Amino acid sequence: MAAPAFVARSQEAADLAGPVRGLITMNSHDAMAWGGAHLSSHLHTDECNVAINLLKKCHSENQFLKYFGQCNDFDREMRKCLKKEYEDRRAKSRARSEHMKQRLLNAEKQADN
């Protein structure tokens, strides 16, 4: 009986992981790490970079206990910070779009006169 596809893929990933077989680690170069947020430092505020680095440090220091919730507090803080950044970006974008909409409407009114 052949192994399921997910087992084969995880074995391929384990082979690519390097000298520690079976341990798949994430780094900031993974495009969609941690729920869709790219964790490169240039994309986030200093506050969120601190939270990201604390989580990464916890994961590297607790290679086994991280699976049992050792780093969950750091993860929650990082997610909370990333969510705040996301909401701030959305609010800023919304305000900018409202401003542009008003400019276009005003230009349209002036063109009609």
C-alpha cells in the first residue's frame, strides 16, 4: 500500500529541511508564513518586529515544547500586532479613497460649470 500524498510531501519537506530530519522550520523568507503575513522586518512596525522576533526566538529555544503551547502567548501578541497594522492600513486606504473620490466629484462639478 502506497503512503498517502501528504506523508510523501512531508517526507520531501523533511529531506529539504537539512541536517535535522523531520524538523521543518520557517523563516522570514517563507512567502506566506504564519497565516498569510509575510514576516520580513521592512514590512512591519518596530513594535511588531519585536513580537515577531520574540516568537521566532521562542520557537528556536523550545523546539519540542512549541508544539504544546509554550510559545502561544508570543504568537497571540504577534497576531494582535499584525491585525492592528492591517486595520490601520485599511483605515488609511479608506480615507485616501474617500479623499480621491471627493476630488473627482469636485473636478466633475467644476467641469460642468
